[in-house]
Amino acid sequence: MIEEIEGVVVAGAGPVGLVTALILARSGIPVTLLEAEADIIRSPRAIVYHSPTVEALDRLGLLDDARKQGMLKQDYQFRQADGTVLARFDMSVIARDTKYPYNLHLGQDLLADIALRHLMSTGQAQVRWNHHVVAIRQEADKADVDVETPAGRSTLRARWVIGADGGRSGVREALGLECKGFTWPERFVAVNLHYDFEQHGYARANFVLDPVDWSIIPILDKRSGWRVTYGEDAALSEEEVRKRAPERLARLLPGDGNCRIDRIAPYRVHQRVIDRFRVGRVVFAGDAAHITNPCGGLGLTSGLLDAVHLGHALAAVVHGRAQEGVLDAYAQERRDVFVNVTSPAASENKRRLTESDPNRRAADISRLRQLNQSPAMQREALLLATRLVTAPTGVKTQ
């Protein structure tokens, strides 16, 4: 038996799926949200949102709630493993370029909580947990979505389906789409912990350059402590990675290194993208469409911009204000952003952090020291780092 779904099916209850669903629901379109897990995922994941994404959250009315729990960051540093500070950046240098001259730091699970509350307040949405998409069949004007649930398999029929179900997307797999690219050789390890980095002169975000002991150290939010991300040999098991964590952290943390660990999450890191963000009645956003390494915080921050553009574009199509071609424009534009801007920038950030060639490393350090002496050069670098938005898909996004 097929269940007819009014409105749009959105797969994925992470921030990308929730924000897309919120935009649709606020426009009066019913949304059925499918999530493979039993609840919002709480493991250490993305935490940083750049200025364009902060602006988008403000337009959506989510920023005030996010600021109550999150932390605003204007300062960050580049360091060497021995503690030498190579450059200090202050984002106030872009204050004349944006109303949001700062980053927001907030765990993506907490942002998902906020977006979910706003979504449910619309009265236009339902969330079905433990619903994993396993097959999709399409016709010209509809799509049938097979889902595995605790009660067995069922089929939903809707006019539109959004695949925002993350890097292991069931929607992407159901359509047989290849996420092309490569996997980085090392394993990343994200550790949420409590330690007084500010006592040791650290900024709210820190990048430590070293071929072995590189790390990324940002503050999480107002109550959860800090995140330390570093690299490990991919040949090690997750159990071995966890056993080695105290010894690795002792090398990475300043002072006595005595910290309290909340969570450890080892994971593989990719640079991948699908060929098409739209396949008939199915449209993709976020990690279901493109996956990047986290160096520089460009993954979720650009995925949320996908959500904003897609939500408004699809709402316009459903309400008859735009032709379906705006979805093709969305698909091409956001793919171009990932391929030409986001992925190269994230890859360069990773290279600089882990560079082992002495000559390239010396050039990186020289460049950072130049930036440290020039607010104008810092402004140019910061604007480049947040250049993630293309023109909207012919549909107003505010």
C-alpha cells in the first residue's frame, strides 16, 4: 500500500534538512521529514558558521536562539606546534563589508534542535524517526520512496523529494549516484573536551601547523568546552585511536595537558561531489551532494546555504511562482560553488596545516607573518575565505 504524502518529503533531520523543511513549511507547504536515526545525532560534528551563513540564520529568525547557546568569534590564530604564534586575525577588519563580522560557534546538533523547534511550531511538518530511505522510483510528476522502519518497509508517494541525509545518503544510494572524488589517507579525530586554552593565550579558534602534530582548536559554545581535531593513521582501529587519544592530546595541549574529555569521534575525510544535484523529482543539498574535509569549517556552512537557496526555489515552484528550471539553476550553481570555491579552499587549508615539504612550509609561514602585519591583507584573506555564495536561483531568498 502506498501512502500519499501532501507536500514535500525531506530526508535527513540534520541542520540542512531541517532548514530546508523550515523554509518550505513557513511558505505553507506541508513537509514530511524522514530521519534514519532515532533522534538528532549527538556525536562531535561541525561547529563553525561563516558570515554568509550567520546572515542566513538571522533572516530565518534562528540567530537569536543560536547566539543564546553559541559563541561569537572574531579572533583566531595560526600557531606552530611549539606554541609560536604566526598570525593573529581579528574579523573586525571586515566590519564595513558585512553586518556579521564574526563566526558563530555552535554544535550542529544544537543548531538542529533550534531548527526543529521552529519547524514544529509551523504546524506544517511531521518528523518520522527511524525511517531509512532504501529505494526510489520516479515518474514525470511524482516519486515513490521506500523506507525501512521498525514496523517494516513502507512506501511514501510525493511530488518532490529532498535528499539532505548526509554523507552516507540513503537517497543518493537509492538512485545509484556516485559521489566522485577521493578519501584523504589519514583519519581525523574530533575530541570535545574541557581545558582552559584562553589562560594560555589561545584565541577562540586556532590552527596549529605541523606535519605530525597539526590540530584545529576552536571553542564550542558557552557551556560545552573546546574541540580539538587532529590526524591519526587510518590503519589504526577506532579502539586504538581512542586509547592513543590521551597521549596525543598531551602533546597538543599547552601547559600540563590535563583535560576532561566528553566525546571522541574518529572519522574518515573526503573530497567528493555528485554529478547532478537534481535527478527528476529529487533534489540534493549538503553532504548528500558534496563532502569536504573540515579544515576551515566550510562543509556545513556551505550546506546551509544550499538549504536556503533550495528551500526558496522549491517553494516558488510548488506555489507556481517559478518554473522547474530554477531547480536546475540551483543544482548547477551550488555544484559550481563546491567544485570551484569550497573544495579547493578546504583542500588548501588542509595542505597548509599538514605541509611536510620544508620549502612550502617556510613559504606558508612567511605568508602568515606578512598577514599578521597587515590589516588590509587580513581583510582580503577573510573575504576570500567566506566567498561561498553565488547569485540566487532567480528566486528571492529573503
